[in-house]
Amino acid sequence: MLDGMTGRSGVFRQSYGPFAVVVGASEGLGAAFAQELASRGMDLLLLARRESLLERLAAEIRSHHGVEVRCLPIDVAASDLGQRIEEATRDLEIGSLVYNAAFAPVGPFLERSDEELRRVAAVNMIGPMLFVRRLAPAMCRRGRGAIVLMSSLSGFQGSPRIAAYAASKAFNTILAEGLWGELRDAGLDVVASCAGAIRTPNFAETSQDDAPGTLDPAEVARRTLDGLTRGPRVVPGLLNKIVALLNGRILTRRAAIRLMAANTKDLS
Ligand SMILES: NC(=O)c1ccc[n+]([C@@H]2O[C@H](COP(=O)([O-])OP(=O)(O)OC[C@H]3O[C@@H](n4cnc5c(N)ncnc54)[C@H](OP(=O)(O)O)[C@@H]3O)[C@@H](O)[C@H]2O)c1
């Protein structure tokens, strides 16, 4: 149960609360972020398209952690997203944003439809910018807050068969770095969480086996939130840190792309 404003959860809530917004919270990593944030005493606004999953998670979190949980069914690719965010958050004091939603079409780039490519840009790139643009000003006025943009090791180099998705994740890493530089003097902690493989329902749909270093969603959520003050990048997991070092600093770009291609060739 929530231990009020004392202890670890009290400190977290004072720094980053009272409300956290989790975008893409209905299952997998987003649901794990919601659970982890609630265990740290945060009230929650949960967003995703599937309302029934959101409501089930919200009921579970309320009964386990005693925090306030609100749900908003929404497609973040909607053209009126900015207005919808404003309406949903007007009466809430939001101290944290976790942008977890993503669209990840798999297969040859030349087989992707216009609609898929537009959706990658809308969900993975426009969405995070609009949420930050709407929610960060109030955090800056209060002089405290947290922003997590979910990124990926696939964004450290070109990634064959997930080329558009990986490019959108590189965008999130660089966006988070720029925001870290702009907003730290206003008291905000910003991180790009550059995750390797995570056992989410999405991952299970595209991959037959666990890749080396695959983590559970709860561990990625915990490590990411623990790393909030160590921005601008967090890479959860030791093996993933080694891959990040190899692909980001040691290997040539060509070698890094080949290594990633060996990992993505069996995704379906
Ligand atoms: N899984 C991995 O191996 C892995 C590796 C590295 C990085 N990541 C990153 O970690 C994050 C989560 O990973 P995941 O892809 O495996 O997904 P996930 O955490 O299993 O779920 C994605 C969430 O986003 C929501 N969502 C998707 N499209 C949406 C839309 N248009 N509007 C609103 N909500 C939407 C989904 O809910 P609804 O369907 O109900 O809308 C779901 O709750 C992503 O940012 C991904 O890039 C994942």
C-alpha cells in the first residue's frame, strides 16, 4: 500500500508527482511503468487505445497501491492529439511523462505502405513532441519533473527490416538529449531509455526466441526510473550496455548495421 508522503515513494512523488502520465500503458512495458510508478506513490493517467485493458490495469493498481488512477482511451496518431491532451490534463498536476507507445512495422522497407510510414511518424515521433510540448511547461514553472522517452538500441545504427521504426527511435534519443540540455536548468530530469529486447506481447509476436540480454518489462521500467537523474541516456541491462558501447562507439557504422541485421533477420 501507498505509504503516504514518507519514505522512498514520498521522495519520488515529491520530485516527480503527484500525477504521472503513461502513454501506451495497456500492456507490456507501459503497464510495467504504471505498476512501478504506483509503487513509488504516484497517481496515474493511463493512455492507450484498448480501454478494457486500461480499466483492468487501473483497478488492479488502485487495489494494490491505493493511488488515484484515471484512464483515457486514445489513438495518439489522431490529428487532434494536442487538443485531446490539453482537455485530459487540464485539472491535473502532472510531474512526470513516460512516452512508451510505439508502432513497429517489421519487414522490407519497400513493402511498407504510405499509411504504415505515416503511422510510424505520428505515433513514434509527433506523439512524444506534442506530449512534451503540452506537459513540460507546467513542470518547468514548478521547477521539477521527469520525462522518459522510450527509445531502443535499434536506433544506435541503421536497422534493416525495421528501418523506419529504428530511425524513429534514433529521433527519440536525440530529442531526449536536446530536451535534457534545455530543461535541466529548469529542474527537469529527461532520459531516453535505450532498451534492448523486452519480453512484451509485441516482442513475442515478432520474435520466436529471446535474444541475448532480453529483459522483463518490470526490470526495464525499474532501471529506467532509477536512472532518471543519470540522463540523457539510460541503457537497461549489462549486456545491452555492452552492445550500446560496441555499436555506438567501437564498431564501424557498416559493422554495426551488419550486427543489427543478424538480429533482425528473423523478425516476422
Ligand atoms: N519490446 C521490445 O523488445 C523493445 C525493445 C526496445 C525498445 N522498445 C520500446 O519500448 C516501448 C514499448 O515496447 P513494445 O512495442 O514492446 O510495446 P508494449 O509495451 O507491449 O505496448 C505498446 C503500448 O502502446 C500502446 N499503443 C500503441 N499504439 C498506440 C496508439 N496509436 N495510440 C495509443 N496507444 C498506443 C499499446 O496499447 P493499445 O494497443 O491498447 O493502444 C500498448 O499499451 C516502445 O516505445 C518500444 O519502441 C521495445
